[in-house]
Amino acid sequence: MLGYVGLAYAIGAPLFGIIKGAASFTVAWYFMIAFVAIGFIILVFVVIQIKRYQKKYIAEQAAKTNAK
């Protein structure tokens, strides 16, 4: 998990520099804020999906245990 965070930092800094070079400092910050917001929304969606999967898995394991 920490590898993904490190990768995000490794990609984010050069991306910020590229956007700043092509446009301006303010535009680059707007892009970074948008990327963070999109990433957070995706993160929340993934966490919800994982929780659903865990509930399903726990229910299946309980059913197997009760069937024995």
C-alpha cells in the first residue's frame, strides 16, 4: 500500500512541473486539487466495494461453518 502512495508522489511532482511549464502555477494547482478530489472519490468507492466483498465472504464462511 505504501508503494502506491510513494508512486503517487513520484508521479505527482513531475506532473505538476509539466503542467506549470505548459500553463501557470495557478492552473497547475487547480489540476492537482482536481486530481486529489478524483483520487479521493475513487478511494471511497473502492473501500465501499471491499466492505461489500468482505460481508459476502464472511457470510459464505459462516454458512460453511454452520453446514458442518
